[in-house]
Amino acid sequence: MIFKLIKKIGVYLLVLLGLSILVFVIARVIPGDPARQALGPHVSEETVQALRRQMNLDKPLVTQYLLWLKGAIQLDLGDSLLTRRPVIQDIRQYLPATLEIVLLSAVLMAVGGILLGIVATKYTGKWQDGLIRIMSYLGIVSPAFVWAILFMLLFGYLVPILPTTGRISMSMAAPARSITGMFTVDYLLTGNFAGWWDAFKHLLLPAVALMLGGMAQAARLTRSNMVENATKDYVQAQHAYGVPEKKLLRKYLLKPSLIPTISILALDIAAIFGNAFLVENLFNYPGVSRYGLSAMLNKDINAISGVVMVLGLIFIIVNILRDIVVAWLDPRVRLMGGSD
């Protein structure tokens, strides 16, 4: 299993290298001169050419990439044309905000999806099952930004009980110490429970909007796998032996049924970062996805490359964790040395 995991990490690193080449080339072939766009139309040509030389844009594309890759390995992603700061510094500032949303979304998605799948299995063919299946279809076909707009209209204007912009209220001060960069965690660590509650309320709407699609898919997949596994001989045998229904669901049905669900959840959790581009912008939430969207709109090539590479690295980490969890759930994966 360890050898298989090391082999997969090597493959993931090659994928990350391919992603770096792809995003680097795309960011530079987009029409428009990033140096001119950064300085404005009224700056002299000499000043623009000086910035181009500073950004290595006067060199061949292959040389540009090798210089950028050398810097990226040393955690130097260049300077942002938008904020005039190192890109790695911007990412360190904005990434914790997005991680807060993603972590809350992931917990709600996994717990809600699995619980709904169990309930639908327990009441197969009844109205509870039908209601959950209808909710699942609605969640799957509706994009996250649609839910975000609906939540803003409902809870921000019609029934204004939750905040719809920013990370904290204007009257609330930021955490006294920035320990993790995640406000909810930092407020708890510094003992500011009022600040934690305010930050949590600001997280709730964007997190729920982002997790509904993944939760619906997890519920549908858990339900279908548990219904299918219920017909297996070993389950029927346990049922004939008089094993209680709760134990049957928990021990003999749920664990093998979770393996496909965990695989899909890992992809959905990683996809939250992509879906957050629009959702963060709608809620005016200062996360790394909103920062990346601003970089794309302003052709900030260093910021575009940096954000995409960080998201690609997170995607790889999530997939590695998925492989570990699946191996823990299914002994056959450990015995075979991994799963394809």
C-alpha cells in the first residue's frame, strides 16, 4: 500500500508539472500586454518595456517558463500586477478565508449526504425516500451560484437573519492574533466567542451554497449503493440470523457502501475551490478564489499561475487523503496494494 501511494504521489507530481506548463502558456497567450494593462494607457513605451524586462516577458517562452519554475520551486511566484505585492504573500492572506468555507462545506456535505442516504435506504419506496431523491436531483442540476443568489435574496433581504457580505461585520474587530488566518479558529483560540459567532454566520450562506450539489450527489450515491448491497448474500444471511436493523445498516451495509461515496466526495470537495470563484464574488468574500477571478479579469499572469498551481496542489492532497480513507474502509485495497 505504501509503495502504491508513493507511486501515485509521483504521478501526481507529473500532473502538477503538466498543469504548470498548461497554465503558464495559457496565461501568456491571452490577447493583451500585461505590462501595458498594469501601467495604463498613458505611460510611456520606455516604462512599459522596462516592466516587460523586469517580468522576463522579453525572453523566449521556454526561458520564461524555466525562470518561473525555478522561482516557484523556491516559493517565489513573482509579483502581482494587481496588488503590487508578492503573489505568495497574497495567497497566504486570502487562502485561509477560502479554506474556512471549504472545510465547513466539506463537513456539511459529507455528514448531510451520508445521513440522507441512510434515511433514504431505511425508508426505501416510501415518501421520505421520494422526497430525498427529489431534493438530490434539484441539488445536482442547480449550480452553486444559483443557490447563492437565492440565499442572498431569501436570508439577506426577504428574511434578513444572516449576513451576505464579507468575513465579519464592520463593527467587529479582526482577531487579536492571526494564528491560522481562519477567523473562526483564531477567535476560538483567543477566547472571543462573540467574534466566532459573527464569523461563523458570515460563513454559513456561502458554505451551504457550495455544498448542496455535492451533498445531493453523496446522498444519491450512498442510497443506491446501500440498496444494491442489501441484496447481497452476506447481508441476507445476517438478516436471517436476526441481526438488528440498526446494526445491519451500520456495520454490514454502510461501510462497503461508503467507498464510492468517499471517492465522489473527494472530487466534490476539491471542486468547491473552482465553484467558489463566483460564490465568493457574489458574497464579496475576500478569499483566494475571488482573488484569482480578479487576476483573470485584469490579466495578472503571475497571480493566475500562482492561484491555479495552489488549487492544483490542494486537489492532489485531497486525492491522496481519499486513497488513504478508501484503503482504511476496504481491506481488499490494502491487500492488493492500492486501488486504480
